[in-house]
Amino acid sequence: MSTDLTLIARCAFGLEAVVARELAELGYADSQSTNGAVQFTGDVSAIARANLWLRTADRVQVLVGRFPAPDFDALFEQTRALDWSRWIPVDGEFPVKGRSHKSQLTSVPACQRSVKKAIVESLQAAHGATTLAESAARYQIEVALLKDEATLTLDTTGPSLHKRGYRRLSGEAPIKETMAAALVLLSFWQRDRPLLDPFCGTGTIPIEAALIGRRMAPGLHRSFAADAWPGIGREIWQQAKLEALDLALPESDELILGTDTDRDALGKARYHAGLAGVDSQIHFQQRPFADASSSRKYGCVIGNPPYGQRLSQPSEIEALYQAMPGVLRRFPTWSHFLLTSHPEFEQLVGQQADRRRKLYNGRIECTYYQFFGPRPPRTETPATATHSSPTSTPRHSLARGGGLRVKGGGHALPQTTPGHSPIQAFGGLSSKAREQAELFRSRLTKRVRHLRRWPTKFGITCFRLYDRDIPELPFAVDRYEDYLHLCEYQRPHDRTPAEHADWVDLMVRTAAEACEVPAERTFLKHRAPQKGESQYARVDRQGATTVVNEGGLRFQVNLSDYLDTGLFLDHRITRAMVREAAQEARVLNLFGYTGAFSVYAAAGGAASTTTVDLSPTYLAWAAENMNLNGFAAACHTRVRNDALTFLQNHPPGEYFDLAVVDPPTFSNSKRNEKDWEVGRDHCKLLERLAPLMSPGGTIYFSTHARRFKLAEPIPGIASAREISRQTVPDDFRNRRIHRCWRLQVDGE
């Protein structure tokens, strides 16, 4: 048999260059790549070595012949002229499969029959036989026609090379072993650096990485179609396997980490790692992606997150991708490699990848997004560089981007990769951010000094320290006694989501230091334009509640779980006005929220208070505030209802002397049939309220709507006087934080 064979390594589209590099590392550098195939030459041992070592190819074929085949006569005659007997013995089984693309011979079954008949005649003539039993080893033949050119090959592999033998238990949406190995080989990872797969499922990526790190031949523990071919010989296979065993590396001190939320999948992953012989090299852990972190440096996150095509809802996938920058910024020196088919992945994570590569995960067209972290110190050298490769003489080849790849053992992190960012892949702080932090510190320090006497001089322990004083630092900073509450307002900027998260963290730390408040007592919220009841929606579940004092009264505030804390500091003066006017009054607190106005009214000697709100959570909160101050009498009631319905159904003749109306700007609560919009609906509400007020009764009406205009006239309202200048406290730089009116009802 000739020592110069032409072989073809088949692979998924997009992996041709990876397969070519693998072949070069094996010593077969004269390769040529076409779509889904890499052609190379070698002696008969190349069949065994390629099957044992190729991690990203699907199969290895022998090229028997290639020729023009515009018609069936040409296909038959040229096929019969090939020397099939050099491969197929007289009793060999040789089924034929085929495919045709852009060729005149479009009937694949007819082409298969023609090729089969031609090979039969060739073998009968060569072996001097009248019959062919086809009872021995299998020689799978493929005829592929492309643009009237026929390529005839013999498959040496059998079941695809991705079937290593260790993955015996199936999971949901698995990734093939060949693709998993490709993701690792296309990354910057090498064996002495950390690796995390935060979506590991049944463990394929970590297992393939461990096999690469230990330079274990992926095909060592499986059989191949060519095992039984007399033309190769068992000694060739035995020699290739001994070489593979000899070149395997010992375990690294660095564990590979695979995490997932699916306990059942992790059990399968541990089982598969044991079958692959790398279970001691991988730690599998049940952990959500949101909790991913590491103190290790210069590692790689390599993951195949959910796509939303077969599993999960699209909205869940988008939320996951949007959350990625906030998680991956915890790995400041790491590089990140993520495979997904989502067409808007970069828009969702808020930044472009340093490199993209189109790959096919099965039949799903995907993109491999690569985000490069900083280069490690030049003094670090890969441990694998001291080990020999699967070639007889150690050889090295240039990997992607100029890195040095070592045969069978991963590759060194590149030192001169074009485009490789010198800063972290996700997040990071610029010099401008640090300058802004110092501006923030200076302003807060002055405000703290200015307001330091308020608690002792005025008894005010909850107040605003900073109110977007510097436009480029759009925060509101409130002090609730020993706690600090920051609210970030949405404002255009040029930071990526991860960079912005780091920027916000810096500002929060700066605020805590400037105000001398411990970090554990500092809380941050993000305020974007609100619609409906989203301003009252729960944003967290920390349950960070405390009781604060205001005006000699006690109030429970929640600093963590809702956008607002439960006590609007800008209404401090308005609440005091209500207390002064509440003596012996029947008080209605419409849109009552947590009942702060009701507490003040009760403290002012109100005959009764009625707190109306649609939320059971806030009504319970209002009850707690009343109890904290000893106002648990039956005359202080709470009603769960929307304001308009309450007014419409309130019994006639039961009047209120004083009313507080502080409605939301907009509400589209599911409990209401119609949306609420304060500019449009306040007149109707006040018109319904007026007949329920005693003659000459007072209504305090306030709103945070910026463009609000009070309707004039309002039936039943005798006078309306805006008192906003008196009600906005001095600690609020924004003098239009709210607008407030004192309305007097007709006296007759």
C-alpha cells in the first residue's frame, strides 16, 4: 500500500481552521480547507493518529478518487477504474451513500446504484471472484457530487468522532463534544489557568477542557471502523495508542469549575467526568449564574448559555443576557467566550465583542462571541511548553492571534494579540470616573458639614444630602438616621452596562465614605421613567427595614425592597401642616401609601382617619406605622380600594373635614379597568371628593408630575392656593420636587 495517502477530515462549518491547526500539531501541515472539510496527506498511520487525536473533526475519510462526472457513463467508468481492491477484501462489506449539489446527476439513489455496481465489477475482476459475500469488516463508501465533480471516499471512523464514549446520559439541549472542544481551543485558556463554565449542563465543555489540559487523546477509549481493516494492521493502531498514553500529562493543580442550576444535570456531569477519567480535575457545583464570581486571575469563562430556541422563554433569555455584564465584571482579569444564536446578543449585553466567529451548533447557526481580558504578566509561561507533542519531534504552530499552541496541551495566552484589550473585558473604571468620584466626595462632604446640626437643632434626622447637584452625577442621596439611601436617575452616558455598574459602585462607596456610613447600611436604587405602579413594585427582597423618627413620630422604612422607602422626605413640611389642621377633624388620606399623613393627623388630634389604598402591602405598612405611634383605635380605619371607586361608593352624609390627596402621576394597575393619569383625571376626582367634604373643609392636593396644571374651576371647590414654596423643604435643591395646593371647599 502506498505511503502517500490523501485523507479528508470532515467537520462542522466554521471549524475548518481549528481542524487544520490540530492536524498541523500532529505533523500534517500540508492541509487544504474547503467548506466542512480539511484535506491532508500522510502515511497509513495518519488514519489511526487522526482518529485518536482530532477533537473538533467529525470523521476521517480516505480519498479514493476525484473526477468529472457529468453523466452516468462517466461516473460508472471512472469509479470502476479506481483500485478498490487495495482497501476492500473479497468479503468486505461496502455500502454506498451519496449526496449531490449543483450537478446534472440529481438522483442520489441512482448515483449510489451506479457506484455500487462499478465497485462490484472492479472488485470481482481484482479478486477473481464471481460473488462478493460482504460478510467481513465494513467499508462505508460515499459519493459526493458537487458541480459535476465526483468525490469518492472511504470512512475510517464509523460513528462520529464526537462520540467519545463518556457521555452516556442525555440532557436538555446538549452541545456536541467536538463543538465543546472547539470552544476551548478557540479561547485563551490553557491548563494552568482557571476555567469556568457557568452553564455547564451535563458537563461537556469542562470535560473537553480537562481532556485538552491533560493532553488525553479523545478517541483513546473507543473503536473505529478502520480497526478491523487488514490494510492498516493492528500494530499501527497499537503504536498510535501507546503514543497517546505516553504523551498524556499529569493532573494540573488548577481545578476546572462547572456550575448550573439543574441538580439532575450536574449529577450526569459528574458521572460523565468519571467515565472520561477527569472527575478529579473538575468541580461541579449547583449555582445560579447571577452568583458567579472568582478571586482567581487570568482565567476564562467559556459557556454555551440558553438560546431560547428550544428551552426557556425569549424574555427570560433576554433578561439573562442583559444581566451578563453585571456578573462578568466580577472577573476583571478574565476573558469571556460565549456561544449563542441570539441575533441581538451584543445589543443585550451592551457592548461589542472583540472577535466573533460563526459556528454551527448542530443545525443552529450561532456566533462565538469573544471578549478579551488583559494580558497576564510577561513573566508567566505556560507549563505545557515543556512537554512534547504527539509528533515524533516537538513542533509548535502559531495559534489564532499569534499565541503559541503546544501539541495536545492547550496554548499559551497571547502576548501580542492584535486588538487584545489591555483592560478588563467587562467593566472597569476610567480616570474620568475617579475624577467624578472626587467631585462627588467634595460635594457630599460640604453638605454633610452644612446639615450636621439638623438632628440636634431641628430634630430632623431624615433629610436629603444631595439632589443631582452635579449634572454628570445624577443621584439623590438621603440620610435616614444611621442609614444612607441613594437613588440613581437615568441619564445618557457613553459607558457600557458593565462599566456603568462599576462606576455606580464607585459612587456608592464614595458616598458611604464621605458620609461616614458603613457599606452594609448603604442602599442603592435605580430610577428610570416610571409607568403605572412600577414605582411601588418590589425591586428586591433583602427586607432591610428600620424605624426612624420624624416630628416626634416613628415610621418604618424599607431601604432595600422598593423604589421608595415608605416615607417621602419632600412632604415633611406638608405632613406638619396636616397635623396642625387635624384637631378634632375627620381626616381622609386618599392614595394613602404607607399612612404617614394619617399618623401625623392622628398625632394632631384627629377625630378619625380613613386611609385608602389599593395595595394590601401598603395598608399593612400603614397599620404598622399607626401601631408604632400608639394609634390603634377603631376610629383609625384603612380601606382597600381605588380612590375613584371609594369616593363613588362612600355613603352620603358621612363627611370629611380634612383630606390629603397625593395621587401617582400615572397608574395602570390590573385591578382597575381604566388607567389613571393625574393631569387628565384629577378634576373628576376632586369633583367627586368635594360633596363628601364638610362645608369649608380643606383639601391638601399634591403631585410630582412635572407638567401638571391644576384645572380651573373645579365644581365644589371655592378656592385653590398653591403653597409649593412653603412645602418644599430647604434640603431639596430641586424646588419643583413636588407641587402642592390648599383647596377650600364651598362653605354652603
